[in-house]
Amino acid sequence: MASLNMQGPYVLVPDKIDEVVPAKTPGNYAIGYVADSDFIVRYVGRASTDLNRELKGMVYRLSDCLFFKFSMAKSSKEAFKKECINYHDFGGNTQLKNTGHPVRRNGEEDWKCPCCDV
Ligand SMILES: [Zn+2]
């Protein structure tokens, strides 16, 4: 079974984010819900520079996503690669609420997805 390799789950509220997620680090997150003590992934994402701030932007964004998991990354490029792997491992936009493949931002145009040719 696919693994996120992230810590959590934690309740997706600002106080908990401040308690467990360092500020100003790149990283990855998954949000979802807990059923029978399993964390069900509904959306995966990344932060290029500030995982703490990015996660706060996801609070109450998706109605059934009240929990999150996260991991820190050494660089924004590492975060992009992990987001791609998480996205493909958990079914892409047919199973996740993500609307499409992880995107490359300015300056990231030559980064390759480790899983596909997108
Ligand atoms: Zn891909």
C-alpha cells in the first residue's frame, strides 16, 4: 500500500499547525479525514518556502478534510518531487480532490515528475 511518509495526522486548525509545523521551511502535506483510525488522503500539496503558512491556507478549504499530515523537505525541488509521488500514489485527480497534476512555478519549468511525462 502507498505511504505518504509524513507525520500525523493532526487536527487541521491554526493552533495545531503552529504547535507541530515549523515556519519557513519547504515541505509537503496531505489533508483528509480519519476513519476507523486510518487517515484517508483527500488532497496532497507542497510548500516551496513556508509549509506552516501554506497549511493555514488549507484550513476549512475542503469540507471533509479536518486532519493533516506533513513532512519537511530540504528544498523546494525535493518538495515538488514528493508532491508528484504522493499525487500518483494516491490516485491522482480521479481519487483526490486535486484538480490536476502538481504544477511547476516560475523557475521550475525544467523539473521532471519522477512518475510520468507531464
Ligand atoms: Zn507525474
